[in-house]
Amino acid sequence: MMDGWYGSGWGIGAWVAMAALMLIFWGGVVTVVVLLVRRPHGGDGAGAPLPPHHNAERILHERFARGGNRRTGVHCPAGGAQAPGMKAISRRGQLFLGIAATILLTALSLVAVGLFGGLVNPGVTGFPARNRCVAPDLPGPVISVSLTNMGGPMMGARNGGMGGAMRMTADRSTLAHGAVSFLAANAGTLSHELVILPLAADQIPGTRPIGADGQIDEADSLGEASNTCAEGTGQGILPGTTGWVTVTLPPGRYELVCNLPGHYAAGMYTQITVN
Ligand SMILES: [Cu+2]
């Protein structure tokens, strides 16, 4: 359900805006080309001297006029300005060709941007079709959790000092006890995960002691989503993809964390309350 646009670096609005800009751009290019090609064929322009860059074309036509007619059937009018074949395309035909060329160029540009973006930053900028995560129908209420980080790949490589650089946000903070599913979408540029830890009565989220390895103790984990495009435990949720997990939670407070080295310290935690 939450595949495709969710977690993609570009929203649908950005793609629509880019498509519109490309349409305008290519429309302009095609219009200019059509005008340049058509200009010498204007009805009363036949007598006007041709600009230097048309010399080659004129020579060609003079050659056709001298010896080409009998063999090729190509005919050039006295003005010598009409290209062979061009006269066969009507004004409406030119308009149609111009529109078709504009649409084709726009489509090719969008495909190129989508493929190029996907290659440069897999799963983040590419077309939604590249994001193959389609979560099955998950049991119970489904909490959508967003995993994000700002900045480049260096961010979070070391523990500490990056407070606020990473975020974990859930689309709700309270829910009823029982079976619940967490759907974690990685909208960042690094791998992330979602681990569910119980919070003691007086425990404040974000204050767990952090070890020398940049991680917190997750021995009492109730479940985790750290599998790319799959359920449960794995090697981390890759950028632009999702992972999910279903757990049964008794009433209480819980802390959702990302326990990849340095990420908890950088701010990847949030609290939920089960009633
Ligand atoms: Cu993380």
C-alpha cells in the first residue's frame, strides 16, 4: 500500500512541475526550429537574397535544377529556396509534427532524468517504479513511521555531535493495545531501522546510555523493522524503501528508535503510548 511516492525524494508535484517546464522548453525549441526551417519558404520571400548559411542548400538546388530533374524527378522552383520534400508537408502537418516532437522530447527527457537520478542515488530520486516495496495488508492498525536524515553520506558516520540531524516521526503517538503494525519508510540518504523498546515509567525518550559503538542496549526489544522491502529483522532499510513489522503491545509507553551506530544520538527516536 505505502509504496511508490512515499519515501521517494521527489513528490508528484515536483515531477509535474518538471514535466511542465520541459514541455515549455522543448516546445520553444521545436517552434524555433520550425520557424527557421520555414522562413525561406515564405510566399513572397523568394526574391530575397539568402543568408550565407543557405549557400550550400542553394548550390544543391542549382545542381538539381541543372541536371537532377530528369533523373530524380526533384524539382526546385526558380527561387531555389525550397528544400526537396519539405513542400509536401502542409502547415497542419508541420504543426502536428511539432507537437509530436515536443511530446516525444519531453517524455525522453523525463525518462532520462528518472533513470539518471535513480543511478546517481538509487531509490531516492528515481521513478517510483524503481521502489519495489509493496507492503502486504498488515494486521491491526498500521502506524506509518518516517525515517529521515539530512545531509550527505558523511552525516552520522561518527557518533555524536549530529543532534537533530536525523529524525524518526510516527503518524500517531497513541493507540489501543493489541496487534499493531509499523510501516517504516526511509526518506533519507542512509540506511535506517525501527526498533521497538519499552519505556520505564520515569524514563525519558532519547536519554538511554550510548555505548562506545554508538549504539544503545536493545536487549529488551519487542520487535524491529530493519529489512529492506520486507518484514522483520534485516540489514537495515535502504534509502527510498520500506520495512515493516507486526507486534502485540500491552498498554504502556514505548520508544521507537533507530539503533544504527550514532543514529540514536543524532535524534532518531520517538515515543508512542499504548492504552
Ligand atoms: Cu537511522
